[in-house]
Amino acid sequence: MATVTAPTDLSKDEILRYSRHLILPEVGMEGQKKLKNAKVLMVGAGGLGAPLGLYLAASGIGRIGIVDFDVVDFTNLQRQVIHGTKDVGKKKLDSAAESMLDINPYMQVDKFDAAITSDNAFEMMRDYDMVIDGTDNFPTRYLINDACVLLKKPNVYGSIFRFEGQSTIFAYPGGPCYRCLYPEPPPPGLVPSCAEGGVLGILPGIIGLVQATEAVKLILGAGEPLVGRLMLYDALAMRFRELKLRRNPECPVCGDNPSIHELIDYHQFCGVPNPKDVEPVTEPISGYMSETEIDAVALKQRLDRGDKFQFIDVREPHEYQIASIPGAQLIPLGEVPRRVGELDPNTEVIVHCKMGGRSAKAAEFLRQSGFKSVKNMIGGILAWSDKVDPSVPKY
């Protein structure tokens, strides 16, 4: 995408619009012109991207790129305030751009309807002054970090989970990068996603606005940026803390003698499947079962036949209250090791959770504990709602 340079002068209407900025000595006319000439790339138009898009547009950033390939769904609306009920089913890119341009028509929105990858990251980032990371998975965070270091562009980072969030600026000259803080990704499945672990709807507003503030400060050259400082926020305690971060001279990407000079396969690095390599999911074949997995349709058939097996739900009690499958015994994943004596190792066990991740861990534990036949219900209770009983609520 070609670089577009916004005009530096402010119109009479823009002067009125930004008047509360213009009377701040730290901003003024020159600062507002810097904002208008700035080019910022947001990766993600979800929880963090929602407040980022709204407030960066309102602040007068002249050109904002958005990278996202998802569509708006009802579960997004609890926190992704850039989208509304009318936008469900619409591409987040289009919904976000409409909201941003409604707030501020004096700006340009570039839309990248694709996942950011090692193949396209440089092309997407090249025309922008900085990148704001609003993603929620480790492969993309490492990818954004490495690309920013190699392109010498600041990476305004944020992450959220349950009631806690954090933010800092990586890849700033002389400062640390994401690999300095997290040299290696956690083992696959150790850190649950927000879809499995939950997130307070207000939390991304707090962290996203911190990211937006830091982006504006970098553009203005004002204040003290979050470089070398990791801001931690605990919503339940309503407490902000700060940790000092130092650049690691041995870091493989930003250290004194870096070994990484190009983008790598980040899914392989993080030990998770690359979505483009995963076979598309088709409709389950009625009655289909494998050695270690069973689909919702086949499970329903077995329940209807009265087959003998132990059916275990490894979600949390508060999830069980939202929705449950008749006949399932609740044993939360964290309690499985101490309650394994309640199960017969010689009788088949079928386990399920919300989406299939936690139940896969429970199934593996039971196999290692000597259980002869253990199956994981793929897709969890969400698949049960989709394929078997639509009256079961989705969450």
C-alpha cells in the first residue's frame, strides 16, 4: 500500500475539533500537526483494538492501519465497544473503520483483511511510524516484536487476562524487546485464552487506553514513555504496579550480537499449529469415533443408546451453572488429580469442557494414570450447542 502524506495544516473545523488539545502547551498547533501527520498500525480490532481505534481517531491521528480478519460476534460485545449489536456478522475491519470515521472524518483508515504473518508483516508495517499490538496469542506477539525490532519501529504492547493487564513499549531505541521479557513462549495450553479463562469487559478499555496514551506521547515527544518499564494493572485490587525492564545484551533479536535477522515460523517456535496448515473442519459423520476423540453427534448417539461410560465435565462450577450436558459429572480440571479415585480405570471415560482444550489435558492425565479407554469430546459444549442441542446456551 502506497504511503499517503496528510496535509500538515489544520483547517478551521479541525482547529475547533482539537481546541482542547491546542490549548495544552505540550500539544499546541505543532503537536496537533504531528498527530495529523502520524501513521499508526493497529494489529487487532478486538478488545484492545476497540478503545485504541476510538481514541486514536478522536485524538487526530491522520492515518491508522488496522489488521484484522475476524467478524463481530455476540460474545465480543461485552468488551469490544467499537462494535455494536447491528455489527454482528460484519467484518471487524469494516465495523471499526465506520466507527472511527464517524468520530473523525478528517483521517484515513487503511484496512488489511488478513492475518499478519512472516510473509506479509514487513509489507504491512513498512509505511507506519509505529505498531500497536492488540493481539491475544503468542505466535503473533513474537512476530510483531521481531518485525518491529528489524524495522526499527516502536511496538506499543498490551495484554489482558481475567482481571489483570500489562503494557509497555518494546523495540524503542536502547530499550528492551518482547524477547527480553519472555525469551521463550510458555508450553502450549499452559496459558488459557480469554475465551476459556474469561476477561472483565472493562479491562481492555483500561489497557487499550494506556496503549493509546503511549502512542500519542511518542508522536508528540512528550512526557516519559513506558520504555524499560512494564506497567501491571490489577482491576480487583484497583492497583497499578511497575516493573523495571532491561534490554538483554544476549537477546537473539535485539541483543549485541543478534542471531535472528529475518522472520521465522512463529507457530513452530511456540509449538502450536499454524491455522493455514490445519485441515478445514467438516460436518461430523454420524456415529464417527476415533481412538482418542469423539464428536458431539456420536456422543449424543451413545447417550441415547444407553452405552456404559463415565461422562466427565472438567469445566469450573460457574461455567456448569451457565450450561451443562445432562448426565455429565462435574470434576473441574484442577480437581481431577485428587478425585481420580472416583472413576473406574477399567470403564471408558469421555471428558468435555467448553472448547476441548482443558478436556484434552484431563484425558491425557487419565491415560497416564492407567485408564484404558479415554476420549475427549472435540469442540466441547460449544459443539454440543451447535450440532446437537441449540437450546444449550453458548458463552
